[in-house]
Amino acid sequence: MKFIHLSDLHLGKRVNEVPMLADQKHILGEILRVIDGERPDAVLIAGDVYDKPVPSAEAVELFDNFLYSLVKRDLPVFVISGNHDSPERLSFCARMIDASGVHFSRVFTGKVKPFTLTDDYGPVDIYMLPFLKPAAVRPLFPGEGIDTYTDALRTVIGDMDIDPARRNVLVPHQFVTGAERSESEEVSVGGLDNVDAAVFDPFDYVALGHLHGPQNVGSERVRYCGSPLKYSFSEAKQVKSVTVAELGEKGQLSVRTAPLTPKHDLRELRGTYEELTNLSNYEDTATDDYLHITLTDEEDVYDALGKLRVIYPNLMKLDYDNCRTRAAGAADDPAGGEDKSPLELFAALFQRQNGRPMSEEQAAFCQSLIEEIWEVEA
């Protein structure tokens, strides 16, 4: 059985205040082109359909047209809500829409029933699990001791009536420990949203959403397909694609990717103003791409943004990298690392202000306070 695995469409998103709707319409057309070439048995959409819980009318219309195109191709579609979606809005009329072959995950109530497809090797059970937080799971399983995201997912999956003799597919939207993040994704306090990949052991394929970089976690059985478009310059070097996952008989899985061509690429350029405005340097460059330009001139160039946009009309972001900006950056970041956890950053600030490190007791109190704040926000 062949699946097209998608996630993180983020319809309606703006990147550096630039609306991406036209680019998203183009990339959905690219996805339909891949689907027509691959002729899958079903399409899995693993959350973050929209960029906001209350999406714009234009974003809703775009997704409606995409789903209609899939229905016309007589394709079953399985859609879950991600952390950017409203599960209530996304699952509106889901029970009636089921008859069309488009299946939306319901608002989580503690029970997850599979949809079953059949091929020459027998049944495939597809479980849809919307984005979950411990606070949403805990009241539904009293006495289970659900403190972490791993506890929550392990409890929910353990309560599913999974037949290990059948082929089982899970469509979740979570951050699995060890996966690589991008800047455009929401990062929780202290990495508290980590889920241990071992909770997914009962499944033959796990079609994950949430992270924008296509990647396997541990093995190809647990897979992020990534977003179809680049949504931050941290993703500039990624090759965007859809994942094609094929299940043979029980225990047989093959995973590959089908590349996508965007309407505008998202790229980074670096150099002096003179280098970047030299005809010989930009003649061979796709000047209509979305760009982040870093100027290395020691002196600021007057109206550099306006002048560069004459050549690069889709310049999204401009900054400088020189002695002055590096010195300012060092002063602003005494902890010396943007990838540090909140606890590490606070510990560095504490040592700088007090001339000594935090005690173990102080560090433990600080970490518990961070977790408490995160749980309240959850």
C-alpha cells in the first residue's frame, strides 16, 4: 500500500511579513502533480494545515480546493490537527465528510479508533492522533501518572486496541527526541515537549508532522516528511519534498522522496555591497527568489535595502556581519549560545550577576518553576 505523506502546510503563513498564499497555491499544484505520477492508495496530512487556529478565508478556500482535487481523484485522505490548528474547527462536520473519503481527526476524547484500508496483503489500520499535550491527556486517564509528553503518548497508544499481526500506521504531530528543529517551529521551554521514539514501536510506519526538515528518527519507520515550502532562512539549504511510503507484507517498508519545485526559492546571499551589485555576480542568480542578504561592509551603506531591491525585488531580510555587529552580538549574548536551554541561559545570567554558579538546590527550583510555567501555558 502506497501513501503520500504530507505535513506542515501552514496555509496563510507570512514569512518576514510577506504573504505566502500564492506560493502555497503553486506548491499544492506541485503536490498534485506528484500524486498523479505516483498514484498512491491514500494521502496522509500530519497536522499544521493552517498557520493559525483561526485561518483566513483565503487559506480555507485554498485547502478546500486541494481536498476537492483529491476527492475527484478518488483518494482517501487522512488529516490531523497540529499545534497551529484548532482541532474543533478542523474537525467540523468530520462525521459527515467521512463518506467522501476525507477523514479528519476528532477532538481528542481518550479513544482513537482506526480507519482500515485493504490491499493484496490484507488490512492496514490507520490511526490518527492530533497534537497532544499532557494537560489534555491527564484528565482522561486518572491515576496514570502522566507528567511528560512521553507519558501522555505512551498512555494513549497503550490504550489503543492495536492488532500486532496487522499492518498499523500512525499519523501524529509531535516532537520526537533527537530530531532536528528549524527556526520556524515553536520551541517549548527546556525541550519539555520531547517524545521518546520508543512509544511508536507498535506501528509499521509513523507519519509525523511538526518539524519542517525532512528526516527519519532512528529508522525510516518513524519519519518527518517536512514542510513543502521553506518557512525560515534556517531551512534555506533543505530540499523540500513529499514522502512516499510503501508497505508490503507485514514487516516490509520502503520510503523515498519526491522533490518539489517552489515558485520562489528561499536563499541566503553574503558579500559586500559592491560584490552583490556587480552585474557579473547577479546575472546568473535567480533574482526573484526570496532572499536574506548579509552585507560584510564595515560601514553601513546608505539606503542599502532600497537599492538592493532594485536588483533583488524579493529581498526579505537584510543585515550586516562586520566587526561592529559581532561586538554588539557578543555583548547581547553573554551566555554565548542561542541553542542553550532556558535553564542554561538563566544559569549563565545568574553567574554573571552574582559571581558564582547556582547551587544544585537553586537549579532544581529554577527548573521546576520553568516546567510549572510551561504546564500552565499548556
